[in-house]
Amino acid sequence: MTTSTRGAARVPAVLVLEDGRIFHGRAYGAVGHTFGEAVFSTGMTGYQETLTDPSYHRQVVVMTAPHVGNTGVNDEDPESARIWVAGYVVRDPARVPSNWRSQRSLDEELVKQGVVGISGIDTRALTRHLRERGAMRVGIFSGNALPDEGTMLAEVRQAAEMKGANLSAEVSTEEAYVVPAVGTKKFTVAAIDLGIKGMTPQLMAERGIEVHVLPATATLDEVYAVNPDGVFFSNGPGDPATADHPVGLMSGVLERKTPLFGICFGNQILGRALGFGTFKLKYGHRGINQPVQDRTTGKVEVTAHNHGFAVDAPLDKVSETPYGRAEVSHVCLNDNVVEGLRLLDQPAFSVQYHPEAAAGPHDAAYLFDRFTQLMEGQRA
């Protein structure tokens, strides 16, 4: 429940973690209460892209950068039609945005979309707490007449957990749509929207690909009705262990040996389709500064991440799967988490991060070229 009020910075707010840790601050954005999974994002910039990333559905995002909102908000940078985060936590919000592209303040946008946040707390202490204890349920409560702390804690502990949550259909498009190729059309791709960001089909379109974005509930017949040269599985929220329909859909694509590319949630879906398990990370990877090594080239990329689950696959051996041999192609240099998979006997690969770089570095843009090369090879 939220109420939109101006001057929220003078309204008290409380952040309550499920383990009983409490932070007192001031309201930021809409006034009311919200619940979700507390996670932290290490990006110094790109807050607008973060807020509108559907992968953050039902998550309360803690910004580790101390100053947030400096460049305001515009209508060009969102990655989807709305803000998806369940709540927002910042230390020092900008008093006045300053950027030639700014159209309004971040605070105004949060109020407009009913997003409850909190400011003025020690986000460094909160981040360290989440690193030590792990991501957990959280509630933000703001208003001039708040419940007692025991009541707030009880409400937090009654909120839904992220483990076991099936969320991709909640953020997916309801109707299929087409992003036309820029210039000469070279290929057609069916993109399964599990929480896709707007920049992803745009970068494919810039490579001459006509992208048919399909709902998460699409059937195999609907995928092949567009006569695709390749199939793409997007990022998205939730626990991959619940994503039985996307796994079955991907298995059908693998059986037909159509060139396949998956990112983030799509990487976890490929892992499951190949017979690997998935597991929940202690606090996940979120931000635009995560170092990943591409084992196929030895190069290290600085990459953009947003995932709380990972694939449980052996790092140092080739695995036999129902679709041929598979190997781990990318690995996180911070903690050795699997960051990519590829099949050796047919054209399919995936990565655990966001190569569309919105926001983030452009080190991984080559992956869209690699997908194009797979489709060229299959056509030849």
C-alpha cells in the first residue's frame, strides 16, 4: 500500500530485515510499505536502467553508491515500460538533478509509480550485513504513524521468499511484437520474453536481425511459426527450479538443433535443459563491474549482472548431456560461479550476465556477433 506525497524526505521510514536488523531513515519516493528480497547493486551509474529491469521484480534494491539521482530521470533510458523493483534504498539522494537530458527527479518518478523507498541510512553497513548473512526478506515502512517494531518484523517474516518463486510470466509481454531489423534484414530470431530488457532486441536489430518477441508462455509451435533462424531466451526474475515451461520449450529447440542463445535466466534454463541443477547464491551478483573470464579466448570481461541463482555444472570437464557434449564457457573470477555454457556438438550457448550493457560496460557485446555467426554457419 502506498500514498504519493510531496515532501516525503521529512517523513520517517524504517527498514526491517527478516533476521531482526533494523535501520531508521527517511521516506524516499512513495510513502507506505513494501516487501521483497533485500539485494545490493554495486553500479555507480545506471540507476534508471536498474529500476526498470524486470529481473528485479519483487526485490528491494540497496544502492552501494552513496549518491543516487544526480542525473534525474528521462524517457529514453528505461529498459521496460515501468519500474519493477519492489523497493529502493539509498544513502544520499540528490536534492536537485543536474543533467541536460533530465526531465524530472528520480524521487518524482518513484512517487509517480508508487515505489516505496528509504534514504538516509548507512547503506555500507546494510551491504556488509547482506554479504555476511545473505540476501533475505525485507520490509520498508514509512509514514508518521508506524507499527511497532515487533509487528513490522512479523509482517516481513510472512512475506513470500524468492526461493521457489515462479515470476517470469508476471513480467513477460502478454502479446507478441516485432522489433524490425535495422537496414537489410539478414535473420529472423524468436526471442522468449522471460523479463527482456529493451536494449537486447535493439542490439540484435542493429545486426540485421528481425526480432519476434514472444510471451514466456509461448509454445514450440508458436516459436517455429515465425520461421526463426535462431531462438533467444532472455533474462528474468525468480527461481529457475520453477521454470518448467521454459525448460521444456528450450528442450524442444535443442532437439531441432536451431541456433540458440540465452542470457541470465536463459543461462539457467539452458543449464536445466542440459540436466544440470541450479542453486541460490548467498547474496548474488548485481551491478556493472563483475569480472568474468571467457574460457574460449582467455579474455577477461567487465560485465553487468543481476542474478541470485546459478547453474551447478562442473568447471573443469566436458559433460555428456542429452544434446551432446557441453562445457562451462565463462566463469566469475570473484567466486568461480558458472557464468556461461556452450554445447560442442550443436549451435547453442548462454551467459549468466547482461551483454546488452544497459547499464554497464560494452565488453560483452561480441556475444551478439557470436550468435549471428552461429546462424550464418547453420545457414551455410
